Amino acid sequence: MSLIKLSAQMATLALAVLSATPSLAQTYPSRDITFIVPYNPGGSTDPLSRQFSTQLAKELNATVNVENKPGGSATIGVGQVIRAKPDGYTIGLSSNSSMAYQPLVNKALAWKSPADYQSIVSLVDIPAIITVKADSPYKTLEDLLDAARKNPGKIRIAVSGYRTAPDLVIQELNKVAKVRIATVPFTGGGGEALVALLGGRVEATSGYAPTVRSHVDAGTVRVLASFSKEKYAQFPNAESVVQAGYNVTLPADYGVVAPKGIPKETLDKLVAASLRVANSKEFAEFALKNGMVLDVRGPKEMDQEMIDYKKTFSDLIEFMNKKE
């Protein structure tokens, strides 16, 4: 074969490869996507993650596999997402506590701000609730706070992990109500915290509707109060913490993140599909049924939201660091 003919064939091959590049991006996804949940199964994040993943799979015509990677107050699973290859095949659930609080107290994390990861979509807020056993002597929020004032550090509230959102909202309540309630973190998440309540090891839990709904219906526990500005539709008999005179909300804010550096064509397709899921009637009905409040935002809005939360958490850390 002549050099001229060989050169011509190589040029043709190179042109074919270059012209095929855009179509390769358009084939995303060509294999299974992994959706990492940085919490244990059985808590409020399970139904949310599986609902989103199921709908996303339909939107992308792909398989989305949910994997629970708990630990480190959600930082182990989130870290695995952020350190993954930025090809659109590893994404995961995020929260305001893992993305905005943890970087303030854990300098070893791979992320400090939204500049270090790729926001995909903000999904929902879930108001925290205080739950007690059905036969608890605390009939109102004020009953619980009075007991905390009389017995500083003796009233125990179980939470789904150290400095997770359920923990932080109780710290904010301590700050605003001028009390000292002790939070008891469990590595097994909201489900394990609820077991501690049912077993009488704590006086209450701080958690979310999906975790306690069946137990409320069964009459074994009751929701004492919700960290919401108005009555919480899921539990209309529960007090609003704000209406009771304590301006504390600080919901769990859940979204989806990915590694930084995903190719634009892939990222655009992933974001567009995620927004279609979050804005769908099916997802809205799911959120309402499970006591979640839609908070749908695109990547840039989600970035700003985490920046705002970081300021809130910085103020809370200053309070928690003060000498007793």
C-alpha cells in the first residue's frame, strides 16, 4: 500500500472519529447509572431516593441502581459521589447538612463549597418533627421544654446521626428557647432512633414523617410538634413550633449532586431529565403523600441555596461552641 493511500485512509478514519464524538455524548446513558444514598435504609431518605430513581430511569430509558452508603453523617456516601469519575454514571442524594454544614466542621472533606461538586437538582424540604411515645407525659411542646429547663441536659432526643439535620434543628431550638436538650445520635439513621424511643431509651425523637407515619397510625407514638411556620398537614394535631413562639424551622433539604467535570452534553441531559422528574405530577403526589414540601431548583439556584445554608450553619456553630 502506498504512503499516499495509507495517509488518505488514516485521514478518513480520523474524520470519522471526530464526527462521531457528538453522537457518543447523545447516546448517554449507554449503561446503568448508580444512585448513592448516604444514609441507612429505613429512614425518610429511602422512599425519596427510590421514587426519584425510578422516575429518572424512565426519563433516561436506563437502569438506575440505588446503593446505600451510610456513615460519617452522610459524608461517606456524598464523598464517594464527588470523587467518582465525572461521566454522569454516578450521582447521589445530598442534603443541606452534608453539603453546607459538614464542610464547616470537617476540613478533610473533598468539598468546601458548590465549586467542588456539580449540583443537579434540588428536590424537597422535609419539616422536622418531635415525636414521643403515645403514653408520654409530655402532651405539649411547652411540657417538654419546661422539663428541659428544670433538668438541663437530662431530656434526651434521639436523632439520625451526629450533626445531621434532625440534630441541628434541636440545637437551633436549644438556642432560641434557651434550653439544653441532649441529642442522642444513632448511626443506624432515623429507623434506629425510633427504635430507641419505642424502647424507652430516650424521651423523644427528632425526625421526619416517612419514618414515623406507620407508627403514628398504629397508635404507638404521637407527633408532639413540627418545625414549621404553620400546622403540618401530615400531622394536624401537632403544634407548630413557630406558632408556639419559637422561630425555628431548618428543614432537611434534599437534592441530587454529581462529580464536577461532567461533559456538557451529558450534564445537560441529566439535569433536564432530573428537572422533568421533580416537576412531574407523579413526584408532586408522592411528596404530598409523604409529608415533603417541593423545593425544585436547578443547579445554579441549588448552589446559592447551599451558600445561604452555610451562613445559617456558621451562626449555629458559633452558638454551639460557646461555653456553657
